[in-house]
Amino acid sequence: MRMGVMVGPEGGDAARKLGRMIRDAEWAENAGFDSIWIPQVPGDFDALIAVAAVGARTSRVEIGTAVVPLHAQHPIALARQALSAHAVSGGRVVLGMGPSHHWIVQDMLGIPYEKPAAYTRDVLDVLDQALHGPGPVDVENASFTVHNPLDLGPIAPLPVMLSALGPVMLKIAGERTDGTILWMADEKAIGDHIAPRINAAAEAAGRPAPRVVAGIPVCLCSTSEVDAARERANELLTESEFSPNYQRLLDHGNARDAGDLILAGDEDAIAAGFQRYIDAGVTDISMRLLPIGDTREELRASRDRTREAVAYMAKDLR
């Protein structure tokens, strides 16, 4: 079991955001976590550049993107970014990527959002060559005609993972990548839907057992504060509920919104929640620490209590 935390996005101007991201990453490494996951959100830092910045200030911890939208750049550009960040970090990058959502790709970027699974396959055709260089990348498929020299090669194996939520994407992830990175998936959705499909696809393709990374909001609090933690999760993470991709995923489980997904309560309640995910077939936990409070001081104290608790639990679960 690998235990990790999400780092970023942060509030404030670019300098303060970057500084806090690096401090959070340094804390995670020093606390003994296995991995750091950096989201790519529409209005914030480029995730792979952030990975490189974090990689330059850490020495051991794995650093992954969760996740890079595939439509936002050509796969050759994506490969160059990933290989560059991988080199900066000393070979510790995981390239988490996916087809994103219509409200990002179509509504924000103005790019057609058609046949996202087929597009993902076409991107993988390019990355399969580009991430295993150096050497020429020659690919012709429905989406790309690429004949590109590439002098970069990975300094160490560079894992690729997909944000695979539905049956087709899970099949692609199992057959062609190192696993899936999840959000808005409870333990029932993972145990009944995600893990069986991706594991079967990997086995049929003769590939190693895939990683299943569960993104989970977490808040250490008293029993009387659990409802406040759920309300905060719905307040900060509610946009996920309006994506058809996430709605279909929620239908496979018992959770209806982000508030249902948060592991909130005392140490025993959070540890029991982690164990349910492990029993469902998760190989990695990525925690989104979600403090509660009405003032900056209360939020900071809540964050610090949660940090201390989950760092202790992580040592027991690994």
C-alpha cells in the first residue's frame, strides 16, 4: 500500500502559491509519505511544471500529475514536458493523464469533445514511442500524423496512468498503462466496478497488476464536527458532481456527493475508512487534506492535526 497526499492548488499570487506548494511537498516527504499528487485545474499552475519545481526540492518521494488533460497539448509536447520533469526529479515522476471533461475541453478550450476513449488510444500510440526513446517517433492514426525526432529518453522508467472511470477507459488503462487515478469513487465503486475491470484487462493483456489510486478527502475532527467537514467538502469540491463522467461513477457506489466521500472523524474512523478502500482493491491512497474552521488560525490548526494523524496512520498501513 502506497500512501500519498495531494499538493495544490493554493490561493494567493503565483509566488506565494509556489512557495506553499513546495513547503507542503517537503512536509510530505519528511513525514514519510510515498507519493505526492499535483492536480491540474483550469486556472492554476501547469501540473508538470509544478512537478518539476517540487522535484527539484525533494529527493525521495514519487511525484505524479492527477491529472493532465490530454486535449490541452500535442502528445509530443506532453512527452517533452514529462521527460523534462522526470529528469529534474531524478526519475520520480508518474504521468497521470486523461481525457478530462466536456466542460473543460469543449466549453473552456473550445476543442471538440468527441470519442474521448478513442482519442486517448491515439495519444497513447504516440506516447508509447515518445516516452521510450530516444529515437524517432513515427505514428499515423485517426488523430495524429507524427514524424518527429526526439533526443530525450527517460532516465528511469516513467509510469503512465489514466483517469479511467468507465468500462472502456478501464480496459484501455489495464491493457496499455500502469493503472488508474480516481476521484469521486467510493469503496463500493472501486470494489464492484473499477478494480475488477482494470485487473481483468491487465491480466488478459499479460501486464502486471495495475495500480489503483484512490483520491480521498480527509479531515480529522470530533464527531460533532463531521457534518461541518461534509459541508466543506461539498462547498470546495462540488464541481465534480456536475460532470457526467463523475455522475456515472457515483452511480456505481453509495456516495452521492463529495460530502459522502470524505473520511471525517477521529483517528479510528479515518483508519477504518482507509481499510475499506484497501479491502476494495486500492493500491494507493491519495489524500486531499480538508481542514475546517472559521478563521485562518482554526483552519491552520485543523490542517496540522490532520497532517499529524494521517502521517502516523500511513506508517501503519504501508
